Amino acid sequence: MEHLVCGSVRLRGEEILFRGYPLRLTGNEMRIVRQLAVCRDTYFSGEELAALCLDGGGADAAAVHVCHLNQKSDALCGAPMIECRRFRGYRLPSLLR
């Protein structure tokens, strides 16, 4: 069983925990979080994340998925999971906040 830890995010198989709380994610959201967790502290552009999604779309579609991920994590724990930086991209910080 795959087990990854990146800051506040823990992946165990198909389960994703953020600050110890389980998140229910769609397939595209799961692929985005898994890619960001594997490549800690690396920024990905919207186009790179969109390439992971099965529904097609471009950078705008990836931004919508990231927005939904951050809304879910914010509602659950009071903090966004994914850092968004203009002109850099999206990343999953490896440091605990």
C-alpha cells in the first residue's frame, strides 16, 4: 500500500488525510493531490495539472479543481491545502502550517 506524507497531507492507498481528517475527493482531485504530494514543494502550472485530469479542459479546469480542493479542506480544517502563487503555479507545501 502506497504511503506518502507531505506536510499536512497524508496519502494511504486511496485515502487522503489533511491534518488528520479524511477528505472525499473526485478522481481528478485525487490525481492532482497525488502528483503534488509526490513532487513536494514543486510548483506545477495549470496546464501541467490539467494534463492529469480525465475531463480535459485547460488551465482553467485545473484551477477549478484546485479551488474545490481548497474549499473542501478549508471547510474541514480551516485552511487551504494547496498553495496558489501567481506566475509560479500550484504546490503542496511540505512544511506544516
